Amino acid sequence: MALAKKIWRGIWKGFLYLAGFFILLIIGLFIYLYSVARMQPPKIADKRSLEWQRTQLSATAFTLDHNWFRKSRSGLYELYVEGKPFERGVAYGKLAQELVKRQEDHFTEQIGKMIPSRSYQHFLKYFIGWFNRHLAENVPQEYQEEIYGVSFSASDKYDFIGTNYQRIMNYHAAHDIGHALQSMALVGCTSFGTWNDRSEDSSLIIGRNFDFYVGDKFAEDKIIAFYKPDQGYRFMMVTWGGFTGVVSGMNDQGLTVTINAAKTKMPSGSATPVSLVAREILQYAKNIQEAYDIAGKRKMSVSESFLVGSALDNRAAIIEKTPEELAIYDPGGNEISCANHFQSKTLGASAANREQLAESASPYRYQRLQELLRQQGKNTVEKTIAILRDRKGINGADIGMGNEKAINQLIAHHSIVFEPGKLKVWVSTAPWQLGEFVAYDLNKVFAMNGLEDDREIYDSTNIIPADTFLQTADYRRFLNFRSLKAAVVDKQPVDVERIIADNPEYYHAYVLAGDYCYRQEDYAKAKRYYEQALTKEIATKAEKDHILERIEQCRERL
């Protein structure tokens, strides 16, 4: 008995030593993660701009020296900033401080919905901090300073996530993270261009849908930003509160940049965010070759297509970039199309791209775009917008409202059209790309000397009317479908037949109905809905595999 007790005490003592070791190891790991995750801001010699105060012109218009910010009747916000990096960041933050704070609220709220576990959220906080520990080192000093300037206007209530500077810097990599996690369906864009004999007046026309979805609230407050930096070219871009990167923009040389995600593997570490590579191109390139050279200087952690249009070249090309390679796709004709796969000889033949072509919605959407360009004949701004609003499948098939295979997936953050030779741009208003497209003339905007009174700056003579789809019963049914979809996701009781009735040609309506019945343990009904989904146009292989797996699970439970 004494020997047994002695052995037991030895085992227990060994266990305590082992447990203590692992506790110390975990504590040490968190201390390490915390220490390496801290991101130091750049050193600024002159911080006098922090003392600036904005002047209020109206309830929704403010000025700060020559910088200004206002809300247009269109629902879009308009921002003008100029000067040195830190100063224009401070001006941006002070002028749009409500939007900077609100955008972070919306972003964190949506992340909370996607990842409801608080413990997992805390783990991700440290993981992303560790993953992005070298992020600032890959960001040009100029943009570090600008982001730092903006960060002084960020909310203090998210200090538990990181410092203001750390958070705003990390948000610039959100597109890259969402891109890498495409199963979250954050990214899936379409862009194209025509020129010479493919445009009615031979001018270059570029159109794009930015389908980056982080919840409806995230897309509510779009900013049309006009920049006059102390170095480089003046430019405009569509953005949101606190974001200084570029996803869609044009500079005063008539060079446009839009970005489209391509197939990528999970990044092994941070690099220059895609949006800041696009920003550098927009600010410092006047033609396609200069854009290509800038893209070649930067290391990226994900794969991306940059559709670059150039008034000086009177054409467009696609710069394709992966973490390892750089290529350019020039169609050789007078039009170009871009979805979410590569087209150059080198990257187009890669294993990752072949997988993208076989398993994603990209090639189908690309084919529909090519079909519409042929049908439309010589292109115009109005025809470009009509294509961007197209909700149908190949040969005009009804593939349901909101299908990722459609050009218009009814999730767009914004849609935009450029006429680089005329320095004109049209930006969509809510909802998605269905509202009016408001026109801006960069020549006129950059000729302004501040904002003396709260007045409209868009070109009211060139507005493109809202889509008539907004007045239809189908649109009202789609809104109801979205409400029911949200209820299913939130595990609330719904009428599954109503989901299908509101969007009968959409495969995902049947998947939602099947998932709802599966949770209710009504496996026979769930199986029937899943089987019906298989008769519709399914967007991706992953979704089809999910349906087939659920059918098999239902069979096992019947």
C-alpha cells in the first residue's frame, strides 16, 4: 500500500510539473504574441496638424484649411485632402471622423457575426497581430504616415484589439485576408474595358463591379475621395471611412486602377496590402509600363489582377501578380475582360489558376461578360452600366437573383465607370449598382479652390438613371428573400417555402431551405430541397460538394 501511494505521489508530482510547464509555455506564448504584435507608428517631427479643428458649413459639410468633406444629395460622401502624408491623414480623420468610427463599428460587428466565438475572436486577434507583425515594414513610409494621421480620429473603444494605428493599418489588409478566405465569399469582382473600334467614339471606357461584401452596413457610407498629394499625381478613388488604399480609382493623367482577386494559397506572412500597391500605382504612374514597374517593386502575400487603363496609351492591360511572379496580359485587340482568374501565358497556365477555372464562378461570369460585349456592339458609358447591372446567366438564363455567376451579384460595395481621356467618372449610388450613377469631372473638381459653401460638385447633366429593376415585384421579392436568408443564418423560425417562392431559380434558396430542415431533423424534407438545388446553376464546386455531402448525411439519418 505504501509503495502504491509513493508511486501515485510521484505520478501526481510529475503531472503537476508537466501541467505547470504547459501553463508557463502558454503564458510565454501569449507574452511573445503580444510583444511581436505591437506595431510602432512612424516618427513624425511636426505634429502641429493635430491641433487643427474643422469648420462646419452645414449639418453634413466641413472644411479644414483647403481640405473639405460633405455629404451629397446622392447619398455619397465627398472628401478632398491635400498636402504632406501625415497632414492629409490628420485632415482625412478630422473631417470624416464620424465615418471612421462608424466604419470600424460595422466591420467589427460583421466579423462578430462571422466568428461568434469570443475565445476564437481573441485567438484571431493575437494570430493576426503575429501574422501581420511585419506589415508596416512592407508599407511605404508615406502611407505609414498618412494612416497614422487618420488613426488619431479612430475610436478608443477597440483598444482591446490593438492601438488605433495598429488597427487602421491592419484594416488595409482586410481585402487580402478576405481574398485568402474566399470560402467566406467576401471577394468576387468583374471589370472590363473597350477602346478604338470597340467604343462608339473610339475613347477608352473602363467599367467595374467591386463585389467585396462585409455586410450591408459596411457599404452604407461610401466616400468619393479626391487627393492632391505633395508628391505624385492628383487622383480620385472610391473608399470608406479610415481606408487610404485604392480598390477603384483614376488619376489626373487618365490612368485607372481596379483590382480583382485571383486564386491564392493561404499566405505564410504579411506583405504589402494589395490596396496600397494599387494606391502607389494610382499616385505615381501615368501609363501602363510605369504601373507594371511599380507593381514589380512590391511584395504581396496574395494573388491579384490589376486592370490598368491608360489615356496616354489609349488602351488597358491586366497586371497579374502572385507572391512569387509578375506577368502582364495584353489581349491584342480593342477590349479586355477580367473576372477572378489569370489570363497571361505564364500565370494562366499555373496549377492554382487551372483549379480556379475548374471550381469557381469566375469562368462562367467571364463568358457571360464576353457574350454581352458582343451583343452590345460599340460600347458607351450607358452600355457599360447596363452590363454591370446584368443579373442573368449565359444566353440570358435565369440563374436566380444574387448568384455569384452573375455579373451583378446584388452585393456590390460600388460600381464605377471611367472615361480616362475625358477625366470623367461615374459612381453608383445605393442600392448596390442599381441606383443612379453620379458623374464627376476631375478637371472641374481639381480646379476648385476649397469649398466655400455646401454645394453639389457632381455633374448633374451626366447622371445615369437608376435601374428600372428597382420598381419591379422581383426586386421586392429579392429583398424579402434576403430577410429570410438572414433569419435562417440567425437560426430563427421561417417559412422555407417562402424562401423558395421569392427566388425560385436560385440554387442557394434550396440550400437554405435544406439547411433549415436539416437543423429541425426533418431529413426527408431537407434531402428533397438539396436534390432540387442540384437542378439549378450552382456557383462553385465547393458549394456543390456541400450539397452532395448533406444529401449523403440525410440518407444516413433516414
